[in-house]
Amino acid sequence: MKTFKFILPALLAVSFSTAQAQDNAPINLHQLWKSDTLLRTPESVQYDAQGKRLFVANINKVNVEAPDGDGFISVLTIDGKIKTLQWATGLNDPKGMGILKNSLFVADLKELVEIDLKTGKIQNRHAAVNAVMLNDVSVSPKGEVFVSDSRGHKLYRYADGKMELFLDDPNLQGPNGVFAEKDHLIVASAGTGNLWKMDYTTKKYTSWAMANKTADGILRYGDDYLISCWHGEVYYVKPDGKVWKLIDSKTPQVNTADFGYIPQTKTVLIPNFYKNTVTAYAIK
């Protein structure tokens, strides 16, 4: 595995500000930092609490139809400096990530890739049969790994060393973000913005809130949730379905893809996709 280490003199010069939220929004997002632009089409961020570092999934050249092997995972410090640009390599279009025990699990087109947390080496590739484009990953309290297939309208489940189809249903309308709670699975529809709440046993689901099209990442904040929409929006959602918009960066075309979160500092980490940056916000 070839890696490249960078020691950067400083982060990008940015104007720190508070994102303009809707009136009476329960929280605001205050920009803390923005990473350098050495990243390549960053799609998701995963906080590693044990290593106190950030993993960033870089798609590089988007190529869903033909795997190209140019995707990689970067390691950033928690203050946004690029520590290792290509920590794990040999991926295709890596997107959502989750940590279970000593492994980083990455959704990579048609496979759930398992990477050793210590070395960055690929340990296993778990094929998702008939998948089209795997997207998000969430680890349940039971240690199950759920994966969405946005273009195949499917959900997969990895447990006990086996990858299996969990649900195939076009009515999910482009399932993107997944978030595995104790009693149910939350699924964000990229096609409609619906936030589905799904029972693990019956696999029946209902819409309990609405974000917007391209709904992407899902974060838990206390009893509430944050939802990112890839085209440039972040929403705050209450359990009763009430929604506020916190960020709207569609006009300057700053994407807000599958975000990460540092609970100790209440820091939201948003990958900006085509801008090749990650932006950090403090919840205020």
C-alpha cells in the first residue's frame, strides 16, 4: 500500500461565520475550519473516537458503471489538517463508512469493504449481490452493518461474517442515508426527501418527516436529528417531524454530502464533494 503524508503549514484561509438558519431554529452551525483542497471528491466523513482522527472517503473520479480503483480513504486530524492523504487505497467509489470493533467498513459500489483500523489495509470485500451503487453505512447497537443501495432501491445487512439482502423495494425511492437505532432503522430517500422509519422485524416503514431531494447523511443530536442533502442543504429534525433548514448552499454550489460528527465537541463535519474540502461546524 502506497501512502503519501502531508504536513500542511495551515488550513485554507476562510471567513468563519454562522450559517444562516431559518428563524427560530433550535440550533445554529458556526463554521470552525475548512480543510485543504487536496481531497478528491470527498463523499463522507467518519469520526474515529479511539484514534481521535477523521476518515474521509474520496471517490476521486466518479465512475459507477465501471470500477476504476482510484478511490481512497484519507486521515485528517480533528482540527482539519490532512495527516495521510491516501491511507487506504484500491477502492472504487467509496462512500458511507462505519466502525465496528477493529474495522472500518466502507460502502464501495457493489461491495462492503472491511479495512483494518491500524494499518489501513483491506481485510475483506463483502459482495452485495445484485447491488448497483452502495451508498451509506450504519452500525447498529447489536453490531450489524446496514448498507443502502441508492440506485438499486435495496438495503443490505452484514452480520456474523455474512452479507445478505435485507430489503428490495422500489418504493424506498433511492434509499441513501441509513441510521440504525435500537428499535428501528431510519432511511433517507434521495428521490423524495422522505425520512422513513423502518421496523427491523416486519420491515414495514412509514414517513415521519420530510427533508428535500438528494437527502443524504443522518446524524443523531440528543433526541433530534440532522439531515444533509447532497445538493447543498442541512436540516434539523425533531422526533415529531418538525423541520428547520440550517444551511442552504445550493446557489454557490457547495455540496453537503454524508457528514460526520464529534459528539464531545458537538462538531459537524461536512464533505463538500466537488469543492474537494471538508468543512467543520460547531453546534451552537
